[in-house]
Amino acid sequence: MAAEYRKNICGYVTKKVMREFINDTYKKKVEDLCSIYGANYGSARNMYIQKIEQVTGPSHIPLLFECPKWDSKGNVKVFLEFFKWFLRERYVRHLFTEGKMEQKNAYI
């Protein structure tokens, strides 16, 4: 599989997780994580709304986990935990229900 295709997959998967993070579907999960890490839901959501268009491939993923000076790392911790949880618990389900990818094994 071409390196460029793998980069596109990585960007797509990351954006998918970000969209779900800011979407109301998993609002309760994100609010629970905010409570655990002492973050504000609105602040965390807004932070990642601003970052979503910056992600186009693997080289941009570290930007998602950089903590702005105004954040006490709570928002980043919340997103990191959501990211790991979503990939473990929900991503494969989304992959099969959406059915948009031709090479699903590459995404898994």
C-alpha cells in the first residue's frame, strides 16, 4: 500500500475521532472525561473545533496533543483519553456502518 494512501487514512481516522469528540453523540462521554481531568467541556470542544482543519496527515497529529499556554493540560488529556477510547471501542463499528472505504483492512 502506498505511503500517501496510508497518510490519507491516518488523516481521515484522526478527523473522524475529532468530529465525534466535538459532536453531541458522545457529549456525555466527553463531559465525563472533563470531570475526571478537571477540564471544561465547552473549552475542550472549542479547542478541537479550531484544530480540526489543521489535520491532514500523520505529521499533524502531534499538534492535537500540544497544550496551549492557557490550558492546564486538561483539554489535551480529555482529548487523548477520548481518542484512545474511541479507537478501541467505537471506530471499527463506524467503519463498517459507514462503508465508505474500499480497503477497510487498511483502516483497521
